[in-house]
Amino acid sequence: MQSLTGIIQNYAWGSFDGIPTALGTAQTDDPQAEYWLGAHPKAPSVLADGSTLDVFLAERPELIGQASVEHLGDRLPFLLKVLSARQALSLQAHPSRAQAIEGYARENRDDIPLDYPGRNYRDDWPKPEAMIALTEFHGLCGFRDPARTQELFRQLGAPAADDYVLPLTEADGIARVFLQTLAIGHLFAEEAEQVVTAAHAALETAEPGSDFHIFCTTAVELARDYPGDPGVLAGLLLNRIQLQPGDAFFMPAGNMHAYLRGTGIEIMSNSDNVLRGGLTPKHVDVDELAVVVDFTPGFPGLIEPVELTPGVLHYPTEAPEFAVFQLTTPTDAAVPAEASARIVLVTEGTFTLTSDGEHLTLDKGDSAFLGAGEQVTATGAGQAFLAAGGLPIP
């Protein structure tokens, strides 16, 4: 049981106040996009003695947990983040484990440097994700029913847009329209301009909160963040979702998604594999997306939390790499997932962790690392989040 300090990532799309509000820290002049807690080599967290968590666990793999090491290897399997966006991130999807293993090996055989901007696979791990909202949170997730998408585009009254979505309901229509937009997006500049112009006008009369109003709002917001980018059309093929604090959703391998705005707790596998699908100046590999992305329409749905004990909620997912819990008002409650390494982050109030007679008090913004096999109890009030490996599922 040791205190832990994460690393801020100052990406341009980040907000200025979201992470400082969540952690109780001072704002800076730079956007703060993500706060990383974990052992990813790109930004490993720092222990109380100044050592980094990746080096610490490399010397003590038993603290990761036997099941995780046996099934997934001697890497901490999860990465916990606070994420805060003030503008849309790129459309993106992540590979399955089999796809990551094959793609990573292939690009190694082709001698593509790990830091080359055109590389797709930085490691051989999948990257499933889940998001728990701390504030109102907006995102795009999964492809909308194609017939419904056609209806929404037609409501705009932009003839070129009608033609753009016409193939959607044909066999493989979603894949063909989406991938074509990325491959030859410059040919859809007129359609994108018509859609955005019509969406601006329609917002004056569309019923607030209606599907059409939300659709038009998305078009306007994406065009604001990525002016002149035909990828706006690709984004409009996805479901828009809005979370309230405490709501959560899961993104499995192959799910196309993008965060739009808001602050939340993100839990993912310990990977940096991202295949971008538009709304970005970065590398987009259309051929690889055609293999990785699941074009089946639908939204995976919100995660229904399960109360394990009073004050301890579990957000179940299908990911073997991670599990995530919320602590509210436990009284000498056993911290779950004892068989796994764990990271706890306090976002409200104060919690005291106790193990073998030792105590560690965590205030807002503080975090700690707990090793596998360490029996820990928690007492306090407020809100904290606990990340652990997903094997075995609690």
C-alpha cells in the first residue's frame, strides 16, 4: 500500500478546468486532457520513494496478481485515467487481442519504427475501454441504425446529403460509406458544407432534445472543431450519447467512438493502440480500419452498476484486462479485487486505507497502489474509484 502520483497529458483537445476540479488542483495555462495512473511506459506513475510503477512491478511481478500474469503476462493489465475534453477527439477504434498480436508482429517484420506516425500498432495488446462520467458527458459510440441515419439526413433538406447516405441500407452499406468518406473525403467537401449549413439553419426551428436537434447540434459542433473536414459526415453516422454523473458505457474491440466534451473516469487495458477514423490530422489507415472496425449498427448500452457491499459499486464489463469500482461511504469495507494489483483515486472527500495495522489517508486528488494479495479496508466518505485487473472477475 503506497501513495501514487499520476502524470498529466496536455493534449490540445483537453479542458482547462475539468481535471483540476476533479483532483482539487490549480488550473494552469495549458489544457489538461488526461491524468494517467498506471504503469504504461509512456507515462508511468510515481511512487512515494520516487520510483516509477513500471520499474517497481518489473522487479515484483507477483504484485500484479497470479491470474493476470498467467493469462496476460507480467504487465499491469489496466490503465486508469481522468479524461476531460472541451472539443471532439478523433473518431477511433481499437483492435482485438488477436488483431493486435498479428498487427504488431507484422509491422515489426516490416521494420516500422514504434514512434513512426504511420504505425498502427504500438504494442500487441487490445484496448477495450469504459467511461464513467463525473460531469455531463457527450460522446459518439457505435453506428446508428442506417435507416434512421437516412431519415435524419433527409430532414436537413440538403440534396447532396441525400445521395451521400443512399447506400447505407444496402449490404455492407455502413462500411462502404464510412470508409469511402475517409479514403476520398475531398470528393465530399460539397456534401459536408451543405450538411453543416443546413444544420445551422435547422437548429433555429428543431425541437430541443429531439433526435433531429441532437443530430444538427453534432454536425455544428464537429464542424466547429474540425472546420472544412469531410470527416464530419463520418461522425454523423454514429450514435450520440449523453451521460449524467455516475453513468458509464463500455467500448469493446472494434467499436468506433469519439468523446465530444465532458470529464470522466476512463479505464482501459494498458495499451496505446489507436486506429483513427477521421476528424484528425494524424494517420488514418483505411485498409486496416476495414479489418478492425465492427460496422454492425447499435450502441452497446450503459453499464448497470452492481452494489457488492454498502458503499462499493462494481461496473461490470467483458474485459479481462480491467475491472472498475466506485467507493462512496464504506465503513471498514474490504477493498475488492484482492487477487489483483489495484489503484485507488479519490475524487471527493477523504478515505483511510488500512492494511496490517498501517494506515494511509487519501484526500481529494490523492491516489494509491495496492499490491495483489494485500488485504485492505477502506473507511471514509466521498467518492473514490478503484481500478483492478479483470481476472478473476469479482
